[in-house]
Amino acid sequence: MKKLLLIVSILCLSCKADDVINSNCNFLFDAGVNLNVNTNLPQFNQLQFNGNGVYVSNQGNSGIWLWRLSSSTLLAWDASDPSQPPSTCSTLTFSTGDVVESNCENANQYSLSTGFGLEGNISECTLKPYRVDNLGNGQFFISN
């Protein structure tokens, strides 16, 4: 029993406080996403071209970002900063290139190409992804 307590104590002491904080990226809830995207329609026609994104409101926690990575890959991310509780400032807005950022005091930035946060973010949380099914002919179904 003493050996077990010693092992548990060592494991607990070897964890840094940052490890606990960074692994707690649970601000976003599992919001229902059920979206049909047709890139032939005007609101989505930017997605016909690689390196373009479209923000869609009324989906996910604070809307979703759609990003055309390549001719065969469309990505979908929740548009709420995963490092912040959802609020008006935590909705990610387009910055430049493939970068979106929150308007909160810390201004976290994320890549729409990878979902990873950029240097300077307050935590190591990544964007919350959604499933993208390619239905063919420029049509996609986004869900979770």
C-alpha cells in the first residue's frame, strides 16, 4: 500500500500546473451541427477556390468556419475560441491568410488550415473540428 501511495504521489508531483490547465479545453459544448453546403450557391462560392474561408452563423457554439484547404479537402471548425468561455468577444473573426482571432483581451489566433493555435495563445487548445462529408458536385454535409 505504501508503494502504491508513493507511485501516485510521484505521478502527481511530476505533473506541472500548466499541463492541467492546457488539457482543460472544455469550454465548448457539443452543439448540433447539421449543414448542407453547395459551393455553387453565392454564399458558398468562395469555397470553390483553395485558401478561402466562409463564416456560417447559427451553427455550433458561435457559428462555424469553413476552409477550403485543397481541391479535395474542405475543413469545418467551430468559430468560438476554445480557450475561452463562449461570449461576444470569443467568436473568431478573419484576420489574414488562414488566420482567425478572438476579439477578447488576449486575442488568441488560430490557423484554419490546421486548427492549431498560433504562438502567443494563452493555452494549447485547438479549434473544435466538425465532420465534413463530400457528396460530390461541390456539395458537402457538415455535422458532428
